[in-house]
Amino acid sequence: MKKWKCIKSFSVSVCDEDGDIVEDENGDIIEEKQVELGSEWIRDEDNVPSLSEIRLEKDSDWLEIDEETFENCFEKLEGSF
């Protein structure tokens, strides 16, 4: 498992169980969550939602981000395999 550490905090839209962004009837995003600086995540390379997204998991939480956000906001932890 490859572990990654957040080196720049950012927010992501909250998704439902189907992976769809939660929006109101006007199409506005209802909720966002903050990815905290220093939080540690595992990259799930077996469960990739699309070619342009990366899935990260921590405890029972998960998020899907694009390659650019991943490269700018995460670094690989030493000793991670």
C-alpha cells in the first residue's frame, strides 16, 4: 500500500454513495469537506473511478481528485510501499 500525506489543505465536494456530487435543486453544491494538512491517505489503485481521477482512502472516508490536485497537495510517505 502506498501512503500519502497532505502537504497543502484543500476542500472537495461531498459525494453520495454512488459517487455523485451532492447538489440542491438548482445544481449548487450543498456541502464540501476540508482535507486537512498532515492527514495521511492510502491511494487505492485497484478502485479507480476514471482515467483522470485518483481515489484516496483514510479510515472509512474516501475522496476522488484529479491528477493535478494530487501532485500539488500530496507527497509519498517514506517507507510506504
